[in-house]
Amino acid sequence: DAKVDDAKPGDGKPGDGKPGTDDGSEAKTDGGEQVVAAPVAAPSWDSRPECMIMLREHASRPITAGWGTLVLRRGPQPSMVVEVPRPHRERDSWRVGAELWQISDARALLIAGADGRPDMPEAQEGESAAEDAAEDGGGNDLLPGEDEAAARRRRALELGPDPVLPRNLETPFQAIHQGLERGLSSEDGMPIVQIRGIASYRALQRDVIVGVGQPSLDSQIDEACLALLVEPLRTLVGSWGGCQVADGSEDLYLLSGAGVPQLEYSRELGDGRDLRVLWLSARIRAAFATDSSRGELIGLNQVGIPYAAGAEIDKLLAPLLRAPAKAGQTSGGLESYERALALAIGYAETTNLHQLRALRALDEAASDLRVEAGIGSDWGRPYLLVEFSGEQLGRRALISLEHRLSRIEVFSMIELQTDPDPRARLRAAAMSRPQTIELRDVPVLAPPEVF
């Protein structure tokens, strides 16, 4: 069974809504499985009047044995198609693909369901399709007494459901890819980007290797490599330290994407679409991993800092209001804000309750300082928000309570206000995985008068 989810803004888990079609009807696949389709309202990170459609199996079926997930965005000016062929064997590659789809206004996101046979040992991350094909067999010779149809069925079983193995054409991922490619034939120039994972043992000079479908004849590093990517992918990969194109060298030629069924099909279709395979190191993908936020939330509860769900970008871009001073409060100035920011980052890194208690005490003592907490609907992590309201300009910092992260990304609110799409810029910055996003030069507004 498959269905399209009625996703609501801020929903973090698909499959919780009630499926239905535009006219209330149900469709059947050739095999008789139930498929229902319905438009889905755009989530809170996109305020434009668009919608998306999500197609996935019912949650009762294990995702590792299913078709996968397909998300389509309706609307003008799509930037790319994002595919994740090995979400389980290349850890956290699906998280990178999902966030890339989100920030790039991509037309489609396709995440494979099954990407390996349960009776086979788990493949190493970052093994190329050619290497896997050599391990898994899948020869073309007929066995005694075997016809072509039986040989195809045998080869499909030998190859398993891994969609990136050469000659493995009978997978749901490949079928959906072909449907997407033909359905989007009228939208010229939209590249297809596959997100892959490189094993940590590979000694490579860059954290990002770009395959272009065939080994490159020239060595293309950093600027030459980035020039092959579209925005916002180019800026994002640049923030990760640059990239290198897979050439004919011993370490890189198998990462070019040659032999991958989806890329071979697109090339044979000949619609002039750019084909890119982004191989990401374990270090980059680890920054997208999430674990239980129970410890951070328990700390907030113990110290008495309330929290509620909310969109991080909305919080960052909201007007900064000067709160009236309470009894006993004094102005702490910029020094108290910097101290509060250091305490918040310290708690994010260590979950030390002493730092959180000191942060709350500082918030209660300073009239021009405000601290609040929340659970983000944009990135799904708890956060602390620290605000300072000066005479005319203030500062605001959002600290993700994730100990794996580091680094502060600083923006000027004056500069952001001149940006044609400040939300997209903040989303791209967040995908580079800083621990803290700080806005400076934020205009401070007087609170509205109540009559």
C-alpha cells in the first residue's frame, strides 16, 4: 500500500495524516496495491501559495522493504531534482537530501526504500556501483534450461533492490526515476543531483567529490568544481570546504557515476540535463545526524525554562521588541548579552545545568536581555534564543542544542533586509551546520501601547 500524506506545517513525521484524493477516489497500481493522492499544504518554511505532494507506503510496512518516498513540489522556477538512492547503507545521506530539497526549491525529492538485501552482509559506505556489482554477481549468461524471462528474474534476485548497481534496472527507484525524467521533459535545464556517502576509510583530499557521469579528463578542484553546480548547491558545497570532480585517478574514477542506472538512462534519453553525484564524507553527514533530545529538554524542565514548538527562521526574523523592565531589573548592556551567549553555547556543548541556571539568573536580572527556548520545526532540534535590545539596535542569537555542532554564523539584519529572499539565505546557512546563528544590527521596536 502507498499513500500521500496530509502533512501539516511543521510536521516532523510523515504518515500521520489521513490520505485521500482530490475527488475522494482511490487508484490501484498494476499489482492491485492501493495508492491515494492528495495535495499537501506547503509547510511553514515556505510562505508562498504552493503545495507539495508526498507519496510513500503506509507506515505499517518497514521502510527498508518498501518503494521509498517521493515528494513533488508544485510551483514555478524549480531548481533541481534530488535523489537519495542508498539512504540506509550510506548513513544520513537522506537527511542531507531532504534538507537540500527544502532549501533549494527543488521540483522533486526521491528517497529509496530498500537499498540492499536483508540476507546479504551490509555493504561498506561509499563502495562504488561497479565494486558492488562485482561482489553481487548478476551475470548475463543463461543457465541450462533457463529462458530470458527466468534469467531476468534470477538476475534481479542476485542484484537485490540496490538501485545503483549496474544492470539493476528492475527496482522501484529506477521506475520512479524514469517516470520523473519523462514527466519533467518540458522543464529544460533542471539538473538531477544524487546524494551519496563516502566511507571514512577513503583517503581523499576533499570532503565532497562530484561525479558527472563519466570520469573527468582534467583535474577540477574547488572553483572549477563549484562552477559545475547550480545555486544554492554551489554556495552550500563551498561552505563545506570546496569539492573535487571525480577524474580517472585510482581513488576517484569509480565515483564518477559511470554505470549507475539512473544516470545512464538520463544520458540515453538525451534531454541535455546535467547529471551530478555528490559524494559526501562521513564528517559532513555526521553533522546532519540527530539523536534523542531528551537530555536537553530534561535540563530545561529542571531549571524552569519553558519551551514550545516553533519555526527557527520565524524566530530569527521576528521584530525585536523592547520589553518593559521588571522590578529589580537593571540594564546589563552588551556585556550581559555576550555572557549569556557564552553560557547558552556552553550548555549546548555540555548539557551542564550550572551553566543553564546561570543563564536563567542573568536573564532575570537584566532588563535588556531575553532568553527563551523552543523545539524547532525547521530543523527538528531544541534551541535557545538569546536577545539583547539596545537603545536603537540589538542582537539575536539562536543556539542549536546539539553537542556535535560548533561555529557561529553571523549576519547583519540590515544586510538581510536588502536580500531578495532572507529566509532562503538563512536556510542555506543553517545547512552548513553552525551551532549558532547570530543576527546583529537588529532594529529595536517599542512595544505597542495598550489602551
